[in-house]
Amino acid sequence: MKIQPTFFEEREIRRVYDEATETWWFSVVDIVQVLTQQPDYQTARKYWNKLKERLGKEGSESVTNCHRLKLPAADGKNYLTDVATAETLLRLVQSVPSPQAEPNKLWLAKVGYERMREMADPALSLERARETWQKHGRSEKWIQQRMTGQETRNKLTDYWKEHGIKEGEEYAILTNIIHLEWADVDVKSHKAMKGLKTQNLRDHMSEAELIFTALAELSTRQIAESVDATGMTENGAAAQKGGGIAKRARMELEAKTGKRVVSSESFLPPASKKVK
């Protein structure tokens, strides 16, 4: 999950990007605060709780389609917050009488349109990512490897999608199997090793870590394709074998160089890293 706020008429709207499902989730309370023109967040939160209760009694799908994710609050801490996709928010907007309803709908439609453009032309998404990485000081060599790895990842998730794997939790389980197999450390532990919290692990990998991740995922897809793996059991077996190929290559490289591939190095600012 990657948190990246956006703005509507100079009001910050918290949102988080789920890379597994390629979905933007927006804070419902932030949208409600804009619609009701409330300067106080807590008042907006109470308004949303009452609206949610009423819509729930009416059997509204908009409420059942909301999720809860941890988002940063004004005090710097992360709290579970109701979030929804742009599509669900467009439906919720209809339930809030407000002069801001129409501008808000147009803004949400624009957000959705940009996402649809990126789905139709993935190059737009990649170019946006390239610009972000450049701003963060990544080298062109690193950026190219990151983009190549993402293409490999996308081909694997496309295969999963077409062979009985559910987006979200099952993607995460298989990804973790691959990672644990090649790196001898799971995704959560690898992030902790680098001092990451909400940041994307791949955005903080070294060139070598990116290459071995890509090798593991490429191997997994090709093995799965060779046996037409379907469902979690068969794809889980392919994930272990694919990760194993990358593991053997990693161990051979480490034996030759005397240097570990998996490391605690990241691109976090020095002040953001935990003192050990």
C-alpha cells in the first residue's frame, strides 16, 4: 500500500494505492468534510457515522463497499479509516446535500478518467512513475531496472488473474511465497529490515534485489504456464519453484562476491531510518 494525498479545492484528501489490485482508495471522511464544508474534522466524522448508519439500514451497497485502512491523521499517527473507491464515492456523494456535490463529482470523475487512461495506455502510468523516481534522485539505471521488474510483475499477475487467483489477499500470499523462497526473508521482514512502514518495498530495493525479484517472478510465471497452473495450490507450488531458481542464483553470486544481496539499505532520508 502506498499513501499519497491529493487535493480538492486546496483541501487535502487522503488516499492510498493498493498495488495488488491497482486501486486508489480515498478517505470517505475527507470527502464528506469537503461536501459539508466543515472546518472541523471530528464534526465531519460524526456526520459520516450517522450517514453510514442510515445508509446501512437502507441496505445501500455504497456502505458495504467501503473498507477500513490505516491512514495518517493530524497527530502523525495512523488510524483505521473508512475508505472507498472513486466509483463508490460518486454514489455516496448523491446522499449528501451540498453545493459542493457537483464539483466533487467532476473531480472524482477526473480521477477515475486518469486511472482509465492509464489502464488503456500503461505507458502513461510508467511515465508518471519515472518522473516520481527521478524527483527522488534515482539513477536512470535503477529506474530502468525498476520498470523492467514491474513489467515482469504485471505479466505474472495477469497470469494469476486468468487462472483462478483472487486479487488482493491471494496475490499477497503468492508474492510472499516467492519472496521468502528467493530472499530467505518474507516481505514484511524485508521491509522492517530497511526501516520501511507504508513505503513500497520495491521502491527501496537495490539494483541486485530488483533483478533477483524479477528473476523469481519470471521463473514463477514460466513454470506456471508450462503446467497450466490454476488455483492457489498449483500456483503456490510454481511460486516456490520459481523463487527457488532465483535463490540458487543469489547464493552462487554471494559465494563469488562475498556480499549479501538482501540488505537493510534503502532510499529513506537518514532522519527517517531507525537508529539501531
